[in-house]
Amino acid sequence: MRYNYLIVGSGLYGAVFAHEMTKIGRKCLVIDKRSHIGGNVFTENIEGINVHRYGAHIFHTSDKQIWDYVNSFVAFNRYTNSPIANYKGELYNLPFNMNTFYQLWKVKTPEEARKKIKEQCEKFTHITNPQNLEEQALVLGGEDIYQKLIKGYTEKQWGRPANQIPAFIIKRLPFRFTFDNNYFNDTYQGIPIGGYTKLIEKLLEGIEVKTGVNYFEHKNTFDIQAEKIVFTGKIDEFFDYCYGKLEYRSLYFEHQLLDIPDFQGNAVVNYTDHDTPFTRILEHKHFEFGTQEKTIVTKEFPHEYSTDNEPYYPINDAINQNILEKYQELSLSVPRIIFGGRLAEYKYYDMHQVIANALEKVKKQGHE
Ligand code: FAD
Ligand code: UDP
């Protein structure tokens, strides 16, 4: 066998796995069907600005080991995500905090805010165990927040009514009674100086990488070249959809170079109404405090997933979870294949979770 590991996918999972295995003397080949490395964290330098080609990526974690790990490859800046919501021309701070509550109701103290939210939630006290995102949001913040900041955005993003979306998704967002616009509660946060591609390049340094290669088109050739295969693509595709297709949500990104220095004064502005067809506009220079004369903005349009676009988000509802379990069961019959990452595990993972899982898997391999 030419390789110990064939790694399908050069995203964060594949790159971390390949790096760690190479470090302990294993021979790895990494392939990716895209024309570049990095998967969804890929950034591309245009006009001196690192453009997040596949949407805003902000690194955040409370795990010091993971923070030290990524910082050992590349320095991170002090970027703190604090998106603005635009609801029909009204601007609100996110996540939901005292600034938002003041903008909504002019309440000035946490006590006033709690009282107001209690009133807002009064109609929903019968919901004791929220079963979906709509119920969860109404119980958390009540009517106004749900109608202005959540419902429109959520239904565009997921392409279905909010009462058909899992409740856990809204719990990603902090809800706090302080004047703190930090979108995350984690201890560490930032963006790699020089872009995420630099991080991936460092991880893959000295490792054989082939881009523009689809594993499924050359499966037989690849399978005989490596002892084990790390697969980070879609688990349902791996098994030829034998139990049916898992659902994903896709996005269409419209990137524009503008001949002005500043478009919106913030890296992320969410459009939370129903009618605006996109969910957010990113202005990439603000992720890195750029002072260039031009700017690059990206509109994110949610989209049905089909074989012509990318499966960006798993839809972790009960129906898909059932299908997933069957594939997971089947995966036990192919011990030579390691399934890892957001697509192969079909989980709404952030970057730090994917890195932690890859490191954990490497450790386990050592004991097998
Ligand atoms: P991927 O990056 O998807 O990599 C999988 C790779 O496998 C891809 O490059 C793909 O081309 C390749 N591949 C698939 N099938 C094949 C095949 N058959 N043959 C060859 N190659 C194949 N996380 C955060 O922590 N903070 C954020 O702010 C954040 N924002 C996000 C915004 C968006 C719009 C999205 C979609 C995700 C965001 N994430 C964020 C999550 C983050 O992108 C993921 O956690 C991480 O990139 C997953 O890495 P991965 O290696 O599992 O998957
Ligand atoms: N969300 C919302 N309004 C917003 C931002 C987010 O209702 O202005 C909801 C929406 O359902 C979204 C979820 O919160 O899918 C998680 O948001 P996050 O910003 O974590 O999404 P991601 O960056 O992963 O797309």
C-alpha cells in the first residue's frame, strides 16, 4: 500500500487529521473535489482583502487546548463578532442583549428588560417543553423579538416554517441582560491573520494533496492505495443513498467588489424580514480591520440543496436523524473507513468542534 491514510476532503477535519498523522510518521494522501484546499473555511485574497468565499467564518472556542493548537500555526486577530440586524430599515444589535432591548422598547435597566420580556412571554407560558424553534424562541424572548429578529430570518435560512425546525438551533445565540454585543459566549475568538487558507496551508505543509479530484469517480483506484480512508464528504452519498437522501440546506453567494472604502461599517449585517431574499451581507475587510480603498461584499441567499450546489447545513430534524442512524449502523460494517466532519457526521458543527473531533480520532487510531 502506498499510503497509510487516504483523506477525502481537505477541509478542517481532513487537514488536521492529515497533519497529526504525518507528524507521527504516517503517509497520507489528501484529495478534494474542489479546485482548492480548505473546504468551507477557504479564503481568497482579492485586492488585499481575505474573502470568506463560503460565508463568514469566525473562530471561537472555550477550549484552551484548541485555541493554542490553531494559534501554533497562525496568529489570530482580535475580531469579535457583533452583527447588526436590519429589520425593514430599523437597526438592532445582536445577539439579544440590553442594547437590543433598548432599541426595541427603550428599557434601560436589566430589571426593566426582564419585566418587559416577562410580559412579552405571558401568552406562551403554556409551552413548558419547546418542541421546535418557534416555540423555543417565543419562550425565550416573546413576541416582538420573534417577529422582528427571528421568524423572517429563520424561515428564509431553512426554507420551512419555524415550527418545523429543531429548537436547538436558536439556542446557538446568546440571550443576555448586559450591554454586550459579542455574538459568542466563548473565552477565545478571532480570525487568522492572513486568512483561513493560511491555516490550512500550514496544516497540510509537506503532505501530498490533489485538488479537483472526486473520490467517487476514482474509487477503485484510490481504495487499493491506502490502508485506511478518512471520509469527510456526505455519508449518504458514500453509501449510494441506499437508505434515502439526507436533507441539506444550501446557499448561493453573490460576491461584489465595490469601488468605495466602506459599504456597511460592520462585517455582518443580517436582514431579518421575510421579503429581502438574502439573509446577510458580509463586508470582508471588517473581519480584519482593513483600510483598503475598495471593499468586497457578499450577499448570502439561502437555497434548496441539489446536486448542483453545496450541502452547507445538515437539517437535524427527526426524519433525517432516523435516516442518519441507519447510515451510522451501516458504517460499522466498513471499519477501514473513518467518517468525520460536518458532512460525514451530519452535525451542525462549528470549526473548533471539528478540530477537537479530528484530534480525538487521531488519538484513538493510535490505540487500534
Ligand atoms: P468541509 O469544510 O465541508 O470539508 C469537506 C471537504 O470534502 C470539502 O472541501 C469537499 O469538497 C470535500 N469532499 C466532499 N466530498 C468529496 C468527494 N467525493 N471527493 C473529494 N472531496 C470531497 N464555524 C465556526 O466555527 N464559526 C463560524 O462563523 C462558521 N460559519 C459558517 C458559515 C457557513 C455559511 C457555513 C456553511 C459553515 C460555518 N461554520 C462556522 C462551520 C464550519 O464551516 C465547519 O465546522 C467546518 O468548515 C467543517 O469542516 P469539515 O472538514 O468537516 O467540512
Ligand atoms: N437567527 C435568527 N436571526 C438572526 C440570526 C440567526 O433568527 O438574525 C437564527 C436562525 O434560525 C439561524 C440560527 O439562529 O439559523 C443560528 O444562527 P447562526 O448565526 O449561528 O447561524 P450560522 O452562522 O451557522 O448560519
